Amino acid sequence: MGSEPHSQVLVEETSSVRILTLNRPKHLNALSFNMITRLLQLFLAYEEDPSVKLVILKGQGRAFCAGGDVPAIVRDIRLGKWRRSADFMSLGYNLHYVMATYCKAQVSILNGIVMGGGVGVCVHGRFRIATENTVFAMPETSLGIFPDVGASYFLSRLPGFFGEYVGLTGARLDGAEMLACGLATHFVPSTRLTALEADLCRVGSSDPVTYASTILDAYTQHPHPKQKSACHRLDVIDKCFSRRTVEEIISALIREGRLQGLGQCLIRENRMVAHMMKGDISKDFVEWDPRRLEDMKDNMVDKYFKRVEEEEGWEDLKLPPRKHLPASAIAKL
């Protein structure tokens, strides 16, 4: 593993498929600035290349991706370079938007840990493959921030109030639970992944979406969530998490996201994360301040949703123009 972007994202090419492997296994493939830059560069290039039909994304080692490079972000903030961290987050949001509106099929293989920022680089793609090794979570609330990477879009669209439960508690889900709630599109045993990849690479001149769907359907299994799974307690979850008693950012964040497109959600999340990095409303991310929920006042919450006022001209997120929009992406705008 090196510091160069090409070594942190490995590329394998076949005639019509590109296999990208996140390659920071000692860091559970946490996303660095180089990795996000490289992924965005590759995805945009493949969109313009008529020979590329499918893009497969996976991780090296025991994680798909455990999130963003939090230590680097915190280090920048403590050095007074909050804008560098905010720019890093904005770049990631651009990548998520490109993936969500991608004109070619993205197949993400989630054979291991997939958390936080790692969710952002797979959940917006068309196909998301869980296995018996998958461990999913959006643990941001335990870090003093909020579930971002478009979570106000995709969590708000889970059954009932399951998204509020996952976002507020940071609950861990296994592969069967991801499949049950729709976060995963398929479940394939890890022992079958090598054969699956080989079959996907035979797409040839076939319609890639139809071909990938047919192959994945042939490999997929339908495991039932375990007896103690939260998936079996949706009635209790809906009763508890439908209430507006938690006066915290995430409550408003996810509820508003139900009525908005992904682009609007990402722009709002980008404002919020910029305030987090700047520390102008609270310093919860680096100092756990405020320490109690009751100290988080309504007017403080409201400020997180407003534009960041910055002498140097901080601007709202500008999402990249998309000229190859597939029909399936229109509803996400």
C-alpha cells in the first residue's frame, strides 16, 4: 500500500468490465482524498467509454469500506484547516451524485464492513451485493456528527421509520437484514463471489442491466433475518421513532429527506457538514460539546441548515452536470 491514488484504488480491466478494488486494507479501506479523487476520475471516464458496460466495486481484505478518513479530517480541523476537510466532504458528495445518476451499471460487492462513507460509495449504485460477512452501520452519531453521504435520502426511504432507527442508534445490520430492508439488492454467499465476478465479466454485447440482473438473480439467496433481528420489530420501531421527541439534527434531516431528491439532500447535508467542520455552532465533532442532548437548542439546530457565512466566499455544493441521465436516475434529482 502506498500514498499514490493509483495504489489505493486498484483497476482490473476486461473487454467490457472494470473491476475497482479499494486498497487500504490496514485502514479497513477508509476513504482518503486520493481515493475519492481517483474514483470520481474513473467513473466519469468510464461513462464516456462505450466499451465499458459494467463497473464492479469491492474492497481488499475484511472490509468493503469502513468510512471516511476521520483522523485526517479531525487533524485538519485542529490545525485550523476546516475548509480542507469540508472540501473533501464536498468532493465525496459529488461522487455519490455521479454514482446515483450513472448511466452504466455499478455492482458493489459488500463482503465485509461497510459503514459511513463506505455506504456512500455503494448505496447509490444500481446493484449492492451483501454476503454473510457484511456488517453495515451508519455510526456517525457516536462521533458527534450526523449520517450524511446522502443518508437523508436513502435512510428516509427505508420501510416505516427503520431509517430513523438506523441513523439515530448506529445499529449494525448483517447481510440478511440489509436485503430485508432494501439497503442490499442481492445476497450471495462469499464462496460464490469469484464465480459471480467471472460471469459478470462475460456481459459482452448484451444489455448490461438486464444481463447483470439475470446473473445476480441466479446467484442470489434469500436468507431470513435472525430471530432477534430488529427487522422483526418494525411495529415497535415505528411506534418509538415516529415521535418528534428527539430534538436533534437527524430527526429533521431524515424527515425532510423523504420529500426531496438526492441532489437537494446532498446540498443540505453539505451545509451541515461545513458547519460541523467550521465549529461555528458547536464543537461536537472534535470536543463533544454540547455534551447533553438538552443543551442542543432549537435555534442551534436551525443554523445547521443555513448557508455557511464565510468571509472567503464559501459556496453551497455545486453538483456536476449530468448529460447521460438514465430514466432510473430522474427521481433522484
